[in-house]
Amino acid sequence: MKRIAIDMDEVIADALPKHVSLFNQKYNETITMKDLNGKKLEDLCPDLKEEINRLIADPLFFRDLAVIKDSVNVIKELTEHYQVFITTAAMEFPPSFNAKYEWLKEHFDFLSDLNFVFCGDKSIINADYLIDDNVRHFKQFVGKGILFTSPHNTNETGYTRMNNWKEIRSYFLEE
Amino acid sequence: MKRIAIDMDEVIADALPKHVSLFNQKYNETITMKDLNGKKLEDLCPDLKEEINRLIADPLFFRDLAVIKDSVNVIKELTEHYQVFITTAAMEFPPSFNAKYEWLKEHFDFLSDLNFVFCGDKSIINADYLIDDNVRHFKQFVGKGILFTSPHNTNETGYTRMNNWKEIRSYFLEE
């Protein structure tokens, strides 16, 4: 059985809208998702980079994120044909451990805890595929990187790109 | 640079003596480390298996474990010649996340957070070597398993065995 590793933020957990909304509220800004095309929040407000990261460092930030559309159903279907692991760079924000775990248990309770991985450098992941929104994780990854579209990566080329979970379903289950 | 993945409990963190001592205290037993030769605590008291696991499920159990002799200095030296990752099956005890992370920061602060991995099924680890006391993690591991001696595994054969960190130093840095 081939193995698919799947990132959390921006792939199954909709972190960006909450991040932008918190940022706008706190710093009286009016940044929209359209402004973020090809950019990260800190590219738009480089002077506030630390403050931007601090918003995510809140232990509860990750607990109530919306689930990315269709990810639950498609991943459930994928588990019938593939080994599925959730591989998140939680080590970048250690205070997020518990919230991330509880979020996974709430929304992806059909996956075993033993298939959750909290890591940092994803070159440590042994899988055939890695679905991720950050191309930096593909550079040393042993398998094939699948880029999940997020505003910040729209200009990235050279990777198999998936714009939504319906496309992933089609790629892994129909082709 | 080759990569070594290293388990925590019974390899760098001395969990067993604390576990046995807590168990003896709570259940008025007198189990010694010698009694555990070739056995796990639950093999000696199968009726108390749940209670035994409950002692480890305490979020603070892992916070004040002693460091296994020579592990800090040898790992520090290994990082000059290998990529070193700490790969612990923390997903078996999710309440342990924070204590395990804080313990690593206290004793192995020379390692990057990005090289810490909290997982369950270690077949997800992509490394050349895995130093672990549980042979079950070697079955599907992509690299070479190195068995670190712990009372419960003394009867295991068929693996490269290391009895202490001086032997590991010699294996990886002198041979």
C-alpha cells in the first residue's frame, strides 16, 4: 500500500483566514485574501513579522480552525487505498501541540493517533507522496511533492499542483 | 551526511526506574530491575496493565526523567558527523507532548526543534539508522535498526545491539 503524508495548515486546516482576520483586527489593517496572492502576510507588513508570528503562537490559535472543504471525505476514501499520515511542522510552534492534536481527533477521528506526526524538518518523512502548501518541504523529501494551492504559493511552478480536495481525489483515486 | 534517528524513553530518557518506583509505591509491590529481565512491567502484573499505563499517562511523568548516561555528550559529538533526529512515539501518550518537549529543550538544547519528531508508527521515519529499545519499530523501518538494551529486550536477537552510549560512540565514530 503506498503512503501519502498530508500537511495540516492550509491543506486540511484553514489557518490563513483566521490569521488574516486576527491581524486586521489587532493592527487595524484591511488586508484581503486577494492581497495575499503570491505573498505571505509578512511580505505585506515586513515590519510586523514578529507580531504576525506571535498570533499563531497562541496555544489556542489552531484549535477552532475550519476544515478545508472536502478534505475529510476525500481522506476517508484515500485510507481505503493508501496509508495516510498527517505530517505537520508543529515543532515550529510547540505551544500548538495540544490544540493540533485535539483538532485532529475532532475532525479526523477515523485516523489512528499513530499516523499523526509532529515534526519540523519534513525530510524525515518516509512516504511516497507529500501533500503540502510549502514547497520548501519538497526539496529533500524522498517521495513526490504535491503542492496544495494556497495564496502564498500561486507563483510556484515545477510541482504537481492541486487546487482543492476534489482534484486530489481524482489524482489518487481515478487516474 | 547520514542520518540517525534516536528514540527517547529507555534510550536517552531513563523512564523505567521511575515507572517501577511509582508502581511499587502505589500498589505496594517490590519489583526490582532484575525482575524485569526479558519482561515488561505488565508481564509481571498482567491484571494491572491499565493501571501501569495510567502511571505514564500523567502529563508530568516524562518531565523530570534522568538522562541516560553519556547520551548528551555522545549525541553532541554525533551531530558533528551525522544528522541527528529525536523520534519518539509520543502519539502513544498525547498528554506527554509538552513534558517531552520541555525535557528535550532542557537536556538537548544543542539540537534544533526542527529535528524533534513526535510520531506513533515509526515506519514513517526516513533515516539511515534508528536507535530504539523496541524491536517492533524496526520491522518496517527503511534503514538499519540499532537495539538499545533495556531489561524488556534482553532476549531479543537478530539486531545490532548497543548496551550503552559508549558503545554507540564507538560504533558510529570509531569504526
